[in-house]
Amino acid sequence: MSERPQPLKAINRLFEGKEPWQIVTMTASSVLAIVWAHSLYNAKDSVTTRMRREFFRWLRQVPLVRRKIEEKMTDIKQGFKKDVVKRLAGVNIRRELPENGLTAEQIREEVMDHLHLGAYDWKSGNVSGAIYHLNDEIVKVACEAYSQTAYTNPLHADVFPGINKMESEVVRMAVNLFHGDAQCCGTITTGGTESIIMACKAFRDLAYSKGISNPQIVVPTTVHCAFDKAAQYLGLSVKSVRVDPDTLEVDVDAVRRAVGRRTCLIVGSAPNFPYGTMDNIAALSDIAIEYDVPLHVDACLGGFLAAFMTQAGHQVPVFDFRLPGVASISADTHKYGYAPKGTSVILYRKPEYRHHQYTVTTEWPGGVYGSPTVNGSRAGGLIAACWATMMFVGRDRYVRMTDEIVRTARYVEDELRKIDGIFVFGKPATSVIAFGSKKFDIFQMADLLHKKGWSLNALQFPSGVHICITHAHTQAGVAERFVSDVSAAAAHCGRHAGEPVHGKMAIYGVAQEIPDRSLVSDITKHFIDSMYYLPEPGDENL
């Protein structure tokens, strides 16, 4: 008889002389310990994060704490409602369908009334991002294309094959802009968030096909929060990697250390939203090749600028399909592609990846059903408007507009670096310039700029604000006015550094100091609720 293997001998010695109940108890305990350890390893959040969340959840059950939180939340909700009431003062509130339909002229007037409810003059270039051009010719071409195709639906390819052709052409033009080959492919989506969700879905399912049951994505801390949304929707876990505090680019070595057997995707930003800096995509591509994991490049914000920067005479690092590790790219046509809101592209190196993006149901009584993106029915009008915009603008004009935007951004960056009391974060790669201060509360400055009519984006961890330069800022005098207002605000803050911050910007400062992030989440949810709030009679007395 062959001799028993050493591990079996060890197990026999462990249980030697034990009672049956002891053997059962030891075995069950060992199994439970293995299951517990496995759950720790595969959990979506770190042990520290979960312990902190449980602590605050317990703390919120203490009656005194719960009462104080509820009182504060009531005040916050009332404050949000007051803002809505003030904003909609004197406006007709409709809760029921009109008995008889309004005339076209009445509707036109009410639409214009609604457009003027905002607090910022976006046509004068006072808004960071959001409005990417003000060209009436482009608007007219896009809107005419939309009006002709508003009721089309590319889901019905046999009914509207022309819409499918337009989508294919937009995808192919984008692939060529990002130096893809004939195998590269993709789809149009409704925006950058859906493009990102689709990429995460594709590579999650690719991981499933390889036997990875609990896939994880590795992302910089500066990556767009759409990746967190994708993780929540798709059941992915997220490994966040720090960025260099000086360059604000992802720590490449930390990414390499974060890659493991569960990694289904690593991500780099070109550029990132908070600071406008670009991750070292070439180095991330090397990691992707080394560990055989896909690399997604999020170029949603600046992709349609970066694609033209070299031709416009501006330097930009290689970030696209020229790098062999790049498996997918997201880029928004409704930003610097100048199409109306509601379109983006998600591009893949090969059709296999796009196949994993698709959703197919084969056993439905309604027939075999397949769709390329989240939506079933899709707005053919938006696809047509995107196609029309790109065809109308053309490469030469894209290059010229890119040059105008980048020159304006570099002017703003250079001038901000000269202002005493503030500093620029990292090295902006395309159009976003973020700045902070070590001498005063940067949100105090942001509040002053808000009062001067500027709408800027607030940043946290660390505190800062940014402006995203668009073609609206290339209008004569806009950039100079912004720099002048920042300079004046910095001088004021330098003289009154101890003044408290009021209004919306005060919330950003306080939110960073709240250790229980679930409270910040609740406040945010109440703010979103306020976006759907319609004032009631008597609310003017709130």
C-alpha cells in the first residue's frame, strides 16, 4: 500500500485522540474561517472602510445623535426648498395637463422664459464647461438635422437604416481620429457616463468569460465618478490608486502593485476632470501588456480637443490606440465635438470587446432581442444631429477651434500662476485649469467670483476650484475679465483671510470635514430631491 501524503498525515495527527464533537467543531470553525477570509479578500470595500461605515451607522442610532442629525437635515432640506422658491418666484407652476393645448407661440415663449431662470449668463462665457460653443451656424445645422429625424429609432434597423449608417460613420470617424485600425469599433451612447458604464460592462463580462467571478477595476482617485456609478450598477469592486500630490497624475507603480488576479480593467484619464492633468497613458499601456489586462482611456472631457492638438501646433502626450495596451477609449461628442447634449462614443480595439458590451436575450416570447447599449429604443435625432455637426464643422475648423481654446487656456493658466496667493494644480493638459490657495480659504474666493457672475467647479481633497475653458471663453475680453476678477478676489481674500464663507461654497468646505460620508451622501440626495421640487402655494413664507 502506498504511503499517505504528508498533508494527510498532518491532518490525522491534528485530530488524533479527539472526540467526534471536537472534530466536527474544529472542521466547522475552519470552514467558517476560510469563508470569512474569502469574503474579506473579495469584498467590494476595504476592511477599514466597512468598519468606519459600521461605526457611524451605530452612532446614528444613538437617540441624541439621531435627533441632532434629523434636526440639521430638516434645516438643510428647508434651505434647498427656499432656493427653489426664490429661483422660481413669479413663474407659472404647472401640475396638470392644460385642458386645451397651448399654441406654438405660447410654448415658444414659455420655453424662453424657462431658459432665463438660471443665475448665470452662459452666453457671455461665465460658466465653466457646460456650454462648449456659441456658434449659431453649428446650432442651426444640428437642430435642423434633429428636427428631421426626431422620431426615428435605430433599434428598428430595417425601418431606419440611414440612422444606423450615420452612427457607423460617427464611430469610424472617431476611431480614425484616435488612430485606430480597421478592427477598431464602437457605438454611440447618450453621454460619457453611459460610455464608461458600457466599457466596464464589456470588460466585466470578458472577465466572467475567463472564470473571474468577482472582477475589480483599478482606477486613479481622480478618475470620473461615473466609474463608481458603473461599479454600483454592475456589481464591480473598485481599487482606487493615489495620484502624485505634485503632478496630480496617477502613481504608475501603485497601479502596478494594485493589479491582481481579479483585475478586469485599469483606467487612465486623458485628462481627468478635477485638475485637467493627464495620466501617463504610455506607462499604463506597458502595465496592461505586462499583466494582460485591458486599459481604458477616459477621454470623455478633452478627447475631441486632444485629437486635434498636435495638428493645431500644441503638444499632447500619446494617449490613444497607437499605444498597444489601450483596449478602449471613451470620448464625448457633445463636449468638444460640439454636438447637442446627449451623445458620446465608446470605442474598442477589437469586436470581441464590443460583443461583451451587447445585451442579448434569446428566450423571450417576444422574439430574440439584442441591443448594443443601455437603452433599447434610442434617439435617432441625437445621432443625426451628432453626425451633422461633425460633417459641418470638419477637420480644418475643429483644428482652428482647438487652437483658439488651447491658446486661451494657456493664457489663463499663465496669468493665474502670476497671481499672489493662489497656485495652479499640476500641469493642465488640455482645457481645465484648477487652482487653490495656501494663504486663504479658496472657497472664499470662489464665493466672491460667484457674486461676480462666474460659475466654477468646486474641488475637494484638497480644496480647490477649476475652470474648464470652452470656445465660449474665446470671445473677446472673456479670458481677460476672468483673470482680472480672480486677481481682485485673491487680493481681497489676502486682506480678509479670516472671513467666513457663505452660500453654496460654504457647503463644500464643511462637507470635506464631515467624517461620516453617509451624511454627505444624504445631503446630496436632498439636493437632488430639490431639483424635482415644485413650490406650493404659501411656500414663499418658508
